[in-house]
Amino acid sequence: MGNGRSTNKLPDDPMPIESWRTVDWGNKKDELEKLKSFRLESGTIKQLRILLCGPSGSGKSSFINSVDAICQNRITGPADVNNGEGTDPELALIAGNTFTLSYKTHQIQKEKPGQHYPFVFNDIMGLERNTGICLDDIKLAMKGHVKEDYKFNPKSALDDSSDFYNKNPTSNDKAHILVFVVAVNINDVANQEMFKKMIELRLAARDLDIPQIAILTKIDEKSCPLVKKDLKNVYSSTYIKKAMEKLSNNVGFPLNCIFPLKTYHEEIDMKDEVDMLILSALRKILHLANDRVNATCVTATNQRANILNKT
């Protein structure tokens, strides 16, 4: 893997295997109702902050757009995306294959203008094999030190003397969950160096008591003809399962914290099977983040009570 690419491709699926995870494909209405009724239990947090990271071109911005599309029941595009072709040479020189250059917060609008869900996404510059975002910038974003519109510099991390450095982050500025977005063709997008970067970020998140989850995107592309033919075959695909296992073995995610899905990128109409996979991943993301925030608040309350008792 010296050049960062493997010649060992995951096998195509000649026939579906027995499904190892179930999806109630006709349950979209109930999933949407659960999402609409989602509330934060902690009174100190106004909105859950979901920080996305991962290799360039894996679909971080497309995932944000897809969640927004489901919530508004129409194809939308609040986060800028790139199809990977025809990229401006100057942009490519500066940022490699990544298209997102600045720190952006994306609210998700409800059906009525001016109303938003109690969670936001933060999109950042992608990880590259040799360049890409500085890992220290991601760690600073986890801690809430990065201000909106900060332009990432692949050569150096944000300095605390910068106007974009938040010296006094609140609990609302900090990330409440770290979501790794990785394309399903892992052999083409990640090598051992990339896996080491992901592990370093996972350990940093762990030390900050931030839960982590992974989503596998682009499952409908030609590398997996079974799923390309019918998205409902996702959990009957040997190819998808091996990709999940590779990510689990190399980065340490439990398999129940890896969610394969397809994002909207060429469609002009919504599709229930696309929505169900995204909603399933989003439900896990929100529950993990909310549970951790609640646990943190309970711990803080108990600590304050102990201090008062001692005085």
C-alpha cells in the first residue's frame, strides 16, 4: 500500500446473502414523526453540534444536504458540494481534493421558515493522504475554539492569537458527537496513514468524552452492483459488510456504530429507501449525542451538589 492504493478490490456480489440487519422500509412516516418530536433533555444545551470529518470527497456536505432534503421533503442544497470533476486548478492546488475550505455551521430548517431542529452540522475541510486539514484544527473544533467562517490552512493549525479563535467556548460551541464520513470504496480512499489519522481523532474525541459514529457513503455506485440495482439489498451485500468490517478493524468502530447509506446527488425527487437509511443513521447520531450531553449534565450537577455539601 505504499502508494496509498490497494490492488485488492472487495468482491462483487453475485447473489445476495442473508440480511444481517433489518430495516422497516415502510416506516418512514414514523421515523419522521420521531425526528419532528425530538427534544433536548438538557436545559443548558440549545442545540446538539454534530461535527463531520473524513477523507476528502466522501460526501460530508452531501450528507448535510440529504438530511436537510428529508426534513423539508424536497431536494435542497444548503452545503456546497463538488462532483470531483472540473475542479478549478487553483482550488485543487490549495486544497487537494477537498471542496470545503471554511468552518461552516448548518442549521436544519423545519417545514416552516424560521424554525429549526435542535441540532446543527459543522462541515470542515477533508482529510487528505498528504495534506488536507490539520488534525489540530479538528481537535480545536471539538473543543469549540473555532469560529464560524475560519478558513482552514493545510500547513498550520488555528493560532490562539487569531480573530477566529474562540478563547472562551461554551458548552454550545463544543462538538457533542464526531461523525466520520467515509466512502464505501475504502481501498481507494484510505490507507494506513489515513486510518492512523482517524484513530488519532477518535482518541482525541474519547478524551473529550465525545461519542463517535461512522457512516459509509456512495453505496450505490458501480463497485457494488447488487446495491446499485436495489438499495434495499444494502444489508444483504457481502461488499458492504466487508467494507464495514474493514473500517471496524482498522479504526475500531463497533459494527453497530457504522451505517451504510446513499446521499442525494443526482436525484431531483425524494426516494423512501434513501431516506430510511439516512434517518436510521441520524437517529443513532442524535441519541448518542443527547445521551452523552445528559450524562455530562448529571455529572456536573452531582459535582456541584458534593461541593455544596462539603461547605
